[in-house]
Amino acid sequence: MSSREEVLSLLRGEEGFLSGQDLSGRLGLSRAAVWKAVDALRREGYEIEARTGLGYRLAAAPDAMTEKEIRSFLGKTAVVGRELRCFAELDSTNNYLKAQPDAPDGTVAIADSQTAGRGRMDRSFQSPKGQGIYLSVLLRPFLTPDRLPPVTALAGVSVCAAVERVCGAQPGLKWPNDPVLKGKKLCGILTELSLEAETGRVQSLVLGIGVNVGQGEEDFSPEVREVATSLRQVLGRPVSRPQLAAALLEELDRAYAALLAGDLSAYLAAYRSRCVNLGKTVQLIPFGGGERETAQAVDIDEEFSLVVRGADGKERTVRSGEVSVRGLWGYTE
């Protein structure tokens, strides 16, 4: 660890001021070396307050999606995030990981912006610089493909849990996989699976997540603005992207462990409690066109599919690859 990183670590762990003498003594550095480290941190964007007789205090850290900043908030994880690759810009974090055949299980790619971010059904996902969290996780589960459909739902629950931990807000989930706040979309999730042709064995699963953090209304295109929101818009204050990204990686690591263990009961309960569609009348919109149907959303089954009751009173299960769900008068309502 460099002297700069050592000084930063001590300042992070202190609520008040640390004297130059204290920093020097605890790190075994000269006072001049401490000053040089502080100066270097300031040039990197850290706001470090200095007061005569008191010393130094970390006033603010840069909202930078760098490995150093994210790891400063990241606890120990079993798999997800053990290898963290951060970029100023990528076309797509999913595309990057799909092109890394030797990357280990749990590798995470994070970009400060994406030039070709993608959502479900080949829709674009707007990824402006410095405004959101755009990350993908490469998973190599030793599981059969039929065990993997819940992954996207687990990711949705993980996003909600991370936002609640860091921000205090309580997002809902619009079936099948959209975290929402105040009736608008907060996050996009895209899962892409690669199978070995001869055996059908799972080679990799790339889980892409984009969270709207700092966008203002003007940062969304007119068509997206109608259905999307950001944490800053809802909370009225900035949110640390590195802190939220670290919390999300921790939640995804827990979800991955549950998937491998085959015990998803806690995630199913969390999904049901957050699902904004349940008990409401929804529109079922077939992929590829076709007539829309109105139905009552009544439950989420054990495979995270939606159970609906039609106008004839009969219940049936619909899966995410079959239909899209919208409210009657808006994105969720």
C-alpha cells in the first residue's frame, strides 16, 4: 500500500481531524511525506480540510467509479468482485465480459459510461458519463440451465436491498425485473447465457445492471423520461456511486451463494413483498405483437413467474419470455 493510500485509509476511518504528527507516527512517515500524500490525494479529487492545531480531515471523496474508491466501501465477498475491472468508457460492460473467455467466476466490469448500453429485447440503455452505475458480473455456475431462470429476479432483489442499505429508500419491483421508485424505472437488468453446443453445459452467465443514480430529468431522452427516474430525482440529494456499487456487489455475492445452494426462499419472499404488480390489474403485452390482455396479478410462483387471473376467473402462469407487463395508466399503475 502506498503512503497516499495509507493516509487515505486513516482519514476515512476518522470522523474528525487527525494531526500531522499522529498520521506521521501511526504510519512511520515523515511529516513531509504526509503532506505530499495529502497533496497527491487533493489532486485526485479528494477534499481534505487542513486546520492549524487540528490537522487533516477528509471532507469529501470523488464520486469516481474506480477500483480504489469502490474497494474502500467493499467488504469481503466470496466470489463476486474478487476481480474488479474499472473503465472510463466501454461500449457495453456485458459485451466486454463476453469477450473474456479466461476471466474467472465473479469477475466484475464497471464503466463510468457506456456508448452502446443494452437492455432487454435489444433496447438501448442510456448510460451517461458520471451519472449511473453500469456494471456486469461474469458467473460460471456449475448448474444446469433449468436452475438459472431466477437469476434476473435475484439481481432485482439485490438492487433493492443495496439501495435501501445506502439510501434508505425502498424500491419496488415491477415484474419481471425492474426496480422502480415512485412508479418509474430506476434500473435495467440484462442477463445473457452462454451454453456449450455439444453438451448444453453452462459456460458463462453475464449479468448486466444499470442503476440511474445522478441523472436529472434533462439527462433522459423524451421517451425514456416518461418511465425512468434516478435516485437524485427521488431523494433530492446526491448518492455516492462507489458506495452503492460496493453494496450492490455484496448483495449479488449473497444472492449467488443462495443460487448455488439451491435455497431461494428468502429471495422469493423478498420479491413477493416488493412486487408492485400484485393485487393490481395489469396489461399483458405479448412479445412480437398480438392482442393485449387485461388480467389480475395474484402471485409470484416458486420460479419467479407471474400468476394472473383472467376475465374468465381462471388462473395461469406467465413467464418473462412470453409477455411484458404494464399498468393500466402508466409504467406501474
